[in-house]
Amino acid sequence: MIAKSTGAAAKSKAAEKPKATEKPKTAEKVKKPATPEVIFLCRRCEKRKPLAEMRLVTRFVPVLIVCQDCAKELR
């Protein structure tokens, strides 16, 4: 015959199983280093500038990628 489990044994088995709403424990999250800023070289003045300051000058063929200061001068 199959013996019925006692109440204490059933409670200990239930305590071992993780609940569906609980997240499994993992190692502590490691902070990722900040992404370095993308820097380009202006073809006209040859200064290093961040991507946010670069502009396309479509007036010339091939297209020039220059900084915003040089783009104003080329207008």
C-alpha cells in the first residue's frame, strides 16, 4: 500500500519548490561600462568631433561628411 504523507512532510516539500511569481536567484547584476562616444574626423578642418556635430554636404560629389562649423562655411 501507498502510505499517505504526513502534514509536516508535505509542508516541507511545498516550501522547497519555488513559487511561480518568484524570480530565480542569480548573481548580482554587474554594471556595464558606459558606451564610448563615437568620434569622427572632419574631412575639411581635420578636427575630431562627436557624431552629433557631423553633417552631410550633398552639394558635392562624392558627398562630404564635415562638422557643422565647416558645413556652414560651405553653404
